[in-house]
Amino acid sequence: MFADPRRIAVAFCAIGAFLHLYAPQAVLPLMAREYGVGASAASLIITAGTLAVAATAPFTGALSDVLGRHRLILSSMSLFLLSRPLTS
């Protein structure tokens, strides 16, 4: 069945991940002006994020096969939340 809530949730998570990865593209000209660099140097922020995903995806996949996807996602979310600074 296409309208399975789990498939819809996974689709939204994937869309959100890629939106977050490529969101800085809109402000690349501003960043280039602000930091006094060329367009190619400013676009390295997109390249760095993409390379990080490409480098870690195989290991994350293998780790999720060992630990289980549910446990890996919960651990990742917990580590992410613990790394966020507390604001007052």
C-alpha cells in the first residue's frame, strides 16, 4: 500500500535531510561577498557536506545492520541533542 505512514515518514525525513544539506546554496553569493572569497571557494560548503554524507553512509548502513536501525536512530538523535548548546 502506497499510503503507509512509515513510508510517508521516511520520505519526509529524506526530503528534510537533503533540504538541510543543500539549503546553503541560496546564500552562497552572500557568503562569498561576506568572506571575500570566490564562488568556487564558497561552494565548498556544499561539497564538504556532500562528501561527509558519502563517506559515512556505508559505515552507517553497516552499523545499522549490526545494532538495528531503531537503536541507531535513537542513539544518533540523543547524541545530536546532547551536542546542542543550551540557551536561556
